[in-house]
Amino acid sequence: FAITSLFAGSLADKYNRKYLTIGSTLVWSLATYTTSIASTYEEIVISRVVMGLACAFTTPCAYTLLKDSISNSKLSFANSLYGSGVYFGGGLSSLSILLDDNFGWRSTCGIIGGYGLVMAVLTTLILPNDP
């Protein structure tokens, strides 16, 4: 993840960040879903590695999109709001334990992957194009 983030930052400087964000979301969502249908340990490991590599694109794209989309007078607040959201989302992710308890880990991964695919579609509609 950390090493891929360095490459992701370089790519975010060169290519359309909206498309990188959407692509990243699609890949990590599909990787999470494939975890739910994996039949071997190796398939699970590969799915989780792909998921982590895809997630590495999120932060470089997000911070640079904020920088280019928000006025300097509001940028610090926007960055702190995004940063807080990362940790708030991490905290909420612990609620997946409830899904796991009720539906099992495979269904939980399938639900989370499906949710990510829906978010990718919404991102396509909501996120503005690169300025």
C-alpha cells in the first residue's frame, strides 16, 4: 500500500484523478467481492492484495482534487474534514462484525463489494471532472 501510494501520487499528477478514483473504487470493490467467492487461501490473499493496491490511489487523488477544487481560505477545513472521514469510516467499518455475525464473512465481503460498486457509480455522477 505505502509503496503503491507513491506511484499513485505520480499518476494522479499526470492523469485524470476522477477516473483514477473511479477505477480504484471499482477495482477494490471487485477485489472485495472476489474475496467472498474465493475457494482457496491463495485466491483470498490475491484478492486482498489487489484490494490494498487499489485503495492506495484514493488519498493522493483526494487531496489533490481538494487542493484544485477548494479555495485556499477553506482548504485546511476541507483537508481536515476528509482526514476525519477516513478515521470515522474506519470506525464504522467495525460494524461489519454485525454483518459477519448474521450472514458470515463471505456474504459480508459480497455486501461490502456491492456497496463499493454502487459508490463507484455515484462517484461517476457526483465527482466533478479535473479542473
